[in-house]
Amino acid sequence: MNVQLRRSALHRASRLLLAACAGVALVACSTSPTGRSQLAFFPQGELNRMGLAAYEQMKEQTPATDSDAKRAYVQCITDALIAELDSRDQRRHDWEVTVFEDDAVNAFALPGGKMGVYTGLLDVADNQHQVATVMGHEIGHVLADHGNERMSTAFATSAGLQVVQIIGDDGSPQRAQILGLLGLGAQVGIMLPFSRTHEREADVIGLDLMARAGFDPQESVRLWQNMADASGGQPPEFLSTHPAHGTRIRNLQDHMPDAMEKYEAARQAGKRPQCSL
Ligand SMILES: [Zn+2]
């Protein structure tokens, strides 16, 4: 997508924000996949267009890996996870994953199902199950419409109103904030509200998804352990915007019995993904 289109997507969103400012009647609530009520001002289509615009910009700024093996590996894992979504969720988003050549231990997801993984993360994730942990988590953010909730929450505060005035102005800190709200927080150095709730929810959705796809849910705990070990005291970007290690592991362990049941059922049904690097 060129700059013109990108700006027009953001301008559409800007008009939408202004319209919502003018009429409280547009205020909307929805329910997340784990049963939490959440703010959702934005029509899915608008959010998806903004997500796509941010994604195209990301692709212009960061080179994709030229390793076919890495691309195929991540695609294989992502496909196995997406196959487990119900047909509505498969259709509701235009799922896509890009492997970016960058040492950062990081991944992200944008509204509309546009996701990114950095090659640095592949150095830390030991096997397909651990990469599935990250991809399941990212898919969880999309399924739970976290981008919409963050944008809606920011909009509902005075900070959000300031954003409205400057949206579409490339290079402004406010534009970085919009990108952060959409899901590129670590990339633009923005710490977001509600991140703990969102991270916990994405972890739970991801754990369930990986188990149903036949990836070993217990590897999720090892992945986060590897992340902490790899950091050597300095948290990797991905961890710095994510919950404390112990809290995350406890949350995963709480949901592990259920995940293991689904994992065993998946294996018995012949779901044994063979994605390798
Ligand atoms: Zn996350």
C-alpha cells in the first residue's frame, strides 16, 4: 500500500473518531472470547484497514527475512493454528504472517490478522511448540479485538481526543501512539494501558489454540523461561511490554490441565504438526 492510501485509511479513521466524539450513541460494548466486557467503538472494517496500513508501513521499514526455510517454518505453524479457528474467525480476518529480519526478540499482531515475527525470536524459541506459543498468543490478541479496545479506551480519555487532532500526521508522537494502540507498542516504544489484562487473555486463548492444533502446551512455559534466560538481566522487547514472568507462568499453569486434555484429544485425532527449521 502506498503512502497515499495509508493516509486515507487513517483519515477515514480520523473522521470516524470525530463522528464518535459528536454522538455518544455510537458507544459500543462487546464481549471478549474469555467473557470480559470491553469497549469497541470502531467497526471491524475500519480497524482492519488501519491495521493493514500500519502493517504495510512496517514492511517498508523492516526487511522481511530472505530465508525461505524460516518463512516456511513460521507459516506452517501459523497455518496449523488458524485451521483450528471456527469459520467465522477465519473469515473475519485476513490472516497473514511476515518474518522480519531483525535480532529483536519480538512479535506483534494488528487488527485484521496481520502478524509479524522477528528472526531474533526464532533464535530463542527452541521448537515448533514454542513458536506456536508466540503465534497463538498473537492470534489471541486479534481474536479478542484488543486493538479496538485499546483505541476505544484511548479515545474515551482526553489523551484520545488529542490523538484525533493529529492522526494522519506522519512522524508525530501522536501517530506513534496510534500505531502503539493498534498493536505495535514495542516497536514504537509505547507502554499501553490494560496490557496485563490483554496479555493474560492472549496467553489463555493461545494456549487453548496451540493445544487444539496438536502443539505441546507445556512448551509454553519453557518458551517464556527461554525468553527470560536469553535476556541476561535486560528484558527483551517482547517481555518488557508483557507481564512479569512468574505471573505469566502461574496463569499458564492454571489453564494447563484443560490444555493438556485438548492436546491429547488432538493427538488422538491425528493432529501432529511437523513444522521444522
Ligand atoms: Zn502480547
